[in-house]
Amino acid sequence: MAIAGLSVLPLRAAAAAPPKAISIDWATYNPVSLVLKDKRILEDAFAKDGIAIRWVQSAGSNKALEFLNAGSVDFGSTAGAAALIGRINGNRIKSVYVYSRPEWTALVTRPDTGIKSPADLKGRRVAVTRGTDPHIFLVRALANAGLSEKDVKLVLLQHADGRLALQRKDVDAWAGLDPMMASAEIEDGAVLFFRNPDANTWGILNVREAFAVQHPEIVGRILAAYEKGRRWAVDNPKELAAILVAATKLPDNVIARQLERNGLTYGPIGKPQRDSILAAGLALQQAGVVGAGVDVTAQVDGLLDSRFLPPGQ
């Protein structure tokens, strides 16, 4: 059943042959994806149909959105606000599932910079990955301090490279992302000088709109498998941590810090996600990142679709 205010797609425009393969991403910022991959939950679910599962790594929301836009993946993991920006920019996706409620981003610096607040970033070099929740978090933090991107010197890097740039003193601050942020905090002595959990938007699973129209039943089965993996992750925290350690090659204490900030007790997509993503979109519009003529509310309603998670999940 659709949640009021959320988008409704036609369930099937025309009969479509089942795909030979489903392409889906995995990401270190999406612990549930690693469970699905490690436990072969999707492979088992689709084996009887002769449908292969193709895994593709996403290094950030921006990469997941690129893959979705290009048709390189059918399902991709992003932050909610990043998915909204993708949709506004013409990426025909639907956000259909919540894999986490994380505090996965904060503004990070070294102890030697003297930076204590977003206002101190004026004129400083800041590493950031455009089109991701950390980028959106940075824009909103600057706006609240009366600044914009033009007041800082952005250094555009993928997340892991941003961490290294901070470590090497090539930048003064970094809009961080876990687990790299946890690694910088624990291993490098980096300081999370600005945190705001409420400004971290949800971990969202997106599907290509065309795939959802052609294969709605398969989307439902993917989400049922995701729920199986998410519930396993909640019930087996030690094993989840071990899977993350193996995938990231990061120490146990770093992964423990990441998981401390990552709530996995979610699944259905609905009003809490809509409210969070809408607030982010309106803040970005006020900051000038989203055009003044964009109907942000309509874009959010066009993005979220709650119908695919099977009843009882």
C-alpha cells in the first residue's frame, strides 16, 4: 500500500521478460549490502529463476547515482538527499527501501588547524565528494554559519582520497564519510568538529524507474531479501562487524565506531524519510545549490515509492 504523498508508478506498462541478470551495488557505507553479498542471499533467492546477480562496488552516493543513470546497476545505495539531487538532475530513479539510519558524515579536521566550527572554514581548503551526503551536509553547515561554497576552497576528491588529503595536510578539513571517517578519527587522531545527526539523511536503496516499471515483482523480491539481510545484521552484530572488517580491511575498533553510528532497525520507506529528504532539499534550495524554480516537494514525492516492500516485511 502506498503511503500518502508518495509517488505511484504504473505497476507494469507491458509484459516484460525476466532479466537474465540483476545488477546491484555493494558499498562499505551500506552494511546490509555486504551481508547480502557475503551470505549470497540474492543468489539463493533467484537461483530457481536462472537469474544471475552481478555485484558492483559504489565508492559513494555519487558513483551509485552515476551507475544508475548509465544503467550499469539496477539497484544502488545512496543517501536520501543525494538521491533527491540525482532525481532533480534528471536521474530517473525511485527510492524504495531504507537500509540504515546513520550518522555517517561530519566535518573533520586535524587538531593543529585551529578549526572549531563551520564558520572557521572561511578561506580554508576543504575536501569533499560532490553529490553525496557529506557534500550536502557541508553546504548546510556553511549556510547555517552565513557562508557558502564560494567562501571556502573546495578540493573535489572521492571519500577515501579526502581522508588521505587531510592526513597529508593537503586540506584543512574534510566532509567525512564512515568507515573512512572512523578510521581517520581513531588512527589519525582526526577531530569531528561539527556533528548534526539530524542532518544526515537516511541510507536509501534506489531502483532504476524503468526496471521498476518492467519488473515490479522482482523489485519486491529484492526488498524481501534486503529485509532478510537487514534483520540478520541486527541479530548478529559480531558477525556483521567481521564481514565489514573483511570487506574494508579496517581494524575491529574502526568498524565498531562505524557501527555505533549506524542504526539498522529500519526497512519501509515513508514519512520520516520524506521529511528528512525534503528538509535537506529545501535547505539546499535556500543555499542556492538547487534552482529557485525547482518544486522540491514534488521532486521528493516523485522520488519515494513505498509499494514494493512485501506485506509483513
